[in-house]
Amino acid sequence: MEFNIQQVRNDFPILSRQVYGKPLVYLDNGATTQKPRVVIDCINNYHTSLNSSIHRGVHFLSDQATEAFENARETVRRFINARHAHEVIFTPGTTAAINNLAFAFGERYIAPGDEIIVTEMEHHANIVPWQMLCERKQARLKVIPFTDQGLLQTETLQQLINDKTKLIAVIHVSNTLGTVNPVADIISLAHRHSIPVLVDGAQSVQHLSIDVSKTDCDFFVFSGHKAYGPTGIGVLYAKEKWLEEMPPFQGGGEMVDVVTFEKTTWNELPFKFEAGTPNYIGAIALAEALKYLTSLGAGNILEYEHQLLRYGTEKLLALGYVTLYGSAPDKSSILSFNINGVHPYDAGMVLDKAGIAVRTGTHCAQPVMQHFGIDGTIRASLALYNTTDELDILADTLQKVKTMFG
Ligand code: PMP
């Protein structure tokens, strides 16, 4: 399909609104993306005509909703190319997926003295749950550092690995630096030592073509709301072997087979890991978002976003007073920067009044800020509906910021 930016923009109702009387320039897509009409309509239609709890009812509506929910699971499976639909566990989001995994994996595999490796560029969601697990189990967290360019020093991984290493958890695309990490290489090295790898795909699934079978990752997590889907829904993909071996992370309805006061047995996959009434409408709407991305074409999205990234990078550097953080050759559409001599928060306020939504601060990645010795950055994170005109508006407004504060 031809990638027509005006048509794409028309698919997102919110993009035509104004803020402070100015056209909205939404550059905070790393935090959450806007929703296309197909997703909004899907949520409305389900509440209007199909709402019913899944898996439990014997009536028409429940059957229909159950079928749609399981079809959504299959859509996710296809989108990330998992081998089995039952390897797709719906969760409330990336954070919930990682916390749940840390609990279940920790219960089954982590003993005192064991080690878990993360990277210096992780989002807090892929640090803190592992740190909490290490504290619970007297295990140890180790860190792969990155260079000032924003590249993981993967050559250190070989030295960090030993026979105590139980898991490597790595961010696929950095939410602060944009770096696309060489996850396939990390996985292949880890697997040579029989170590499983978790890939945090919260910032990759909406930009890159994902193939969990090809990269052979053991765990892959993402959030619906950053991939044009709704909030409150996300995915934990895990290889069947791990899901079979790990205990459930929550107990309750649907995850059980037989319950007696003496003993309870677990339901089959994936239900063993989906206790309680799931966010089925969220899952169904997430599947709509993924189908929408598929209809645009992963290659088209990647090419368009790369053009935007190149254009935005040149624009910012041409200003002459901007420090850009993250210049990896393989980079996704995130521009993290500071205006020399201006606090990011001050810049964010002025940008806001111009109708430009960016994020300022540490982006839930304080170790990245500590690496550079800074308080925070301004982050413009680009999506498939952004335009070069919007990047012009950003650059013009930054000039005003510099004049006001510089
Ligand atoms: N990992 C990364 C790389 C992220 O960017 C985010 C969100 N900023 C998360 C994890 C957490 O996602 P959520 O808040 O949707 O759970």
C-alpha cells in the first residue's frame, strides 16, 4: 500500500484539534500514541453491541466476545510471529508484564547468589522489578554500560556472563536515546550459555518489524497504548517451555483447572497466566491497532519515520546550540536533546504554549541521565503521522526559547 501521510493523518481524529488556539503538534509518542478511528470505533462498537464477559458465559454475546478475544490473541501472534497463540499472554501493559514475569521467573529459577543482567539504558520498568527480585532472593543485578554515542558495549557482556547468570533483560529501542539494540546478537550469545533473554519492546513494536521466532527471544513485552491501541492492555510473549515451567503470577478465576481447599491445579496455557476477567475489549482493540499497522506496511512506516528522524536531526543540529543525546547508526525516531543553557522544563513550557507536546525530564530512565550528568532532556518522539512541517514548527519555537532564556 502507498503511504499517504495526509490520509494517515485523517485516520487520527485528535490530530485536527487545536490547543491554545494553535494546531496540535503531537511529539510525545514515546509516552503514548494517538488512536486511529478504527481503534476508537472498535471500542465503541464493543461497548454498544457486544459487551459480555468472555470464556464464562454460554450465551450468544459471551460466545461472540470470547471468539473476538481469541482472534485478537491470534492477531498478536501473527504480528510478532510467535509459534503459538498460547504463548501470547494479555497483561495490563509492559510494566505489569515485566513485574509478573519477575515474580514467576524468580519463584521458579532464582536462588541466592544468582545474577541478572540489564543494561544502563533500561526504562525503570525493566530495572526496578529485577532489583526487587534480587532483593527478595539475595541475587545480584549487573549492568551492560553504553557509550556516549548511545551504543551498548556488548563486548562487555561476555565478561559479565558466568554460570550464575539466569537472565538478560534488554530494551529493544531506547526510549531516551532511540538506539535500536542488537538484540539478535545478544540473544545468540546468551543462548550459547543457555541464558534466556527478555526483550522490552515497548518502543520497538510500533516502529520495527518484530519476529520473536527469528530473533529467538525467550520473552518479549509491549504496551498497547504506545502502539496505537488502548491503555490498560499489553502483551507478555513467552516461549511455551517457560510458561509450562513457571508458576502462575496471580491466582483467581479462569487460571485454574480444579480447585479444592486442599489443592488447586492450573488451567492450560495461556489461561494459567490470565487470572480474573481480562481487559478483553482492550485486547480486541489492540488487535485492530496492529491490523492497522499491518495495512500501512512495516517497511513503509520504517522508511517514513527514518526520513522524519533524519530531517529532525538536521534541523536541530542546524540551530547550533542544541546538544543531542543518542546518535547510534541504527536509531528509531526519538530526538532527545537540550538547548544549551536552558533547563528542559522551561523549554517544555514554551513549546506547550505553542501547541507542541513533548516530554521533558528523565523519561523514567534516570541511569541514562546519570550517565550524561544531566537533570533531564527534551524528548520529541515521532510517530508515523508526524510531518516535516511539524518539525519546522518545533525548530522555530526552539529558536524563540533560546531568545527568551539563552
Ligand atoms: N519500557 C519502555 C522502553 C518504555 O518506554 C515504557 C513506557 N515509557 C515502559 C517500559 C513502560 O510501559 P507502560 O508504562 O506502558 O507499562
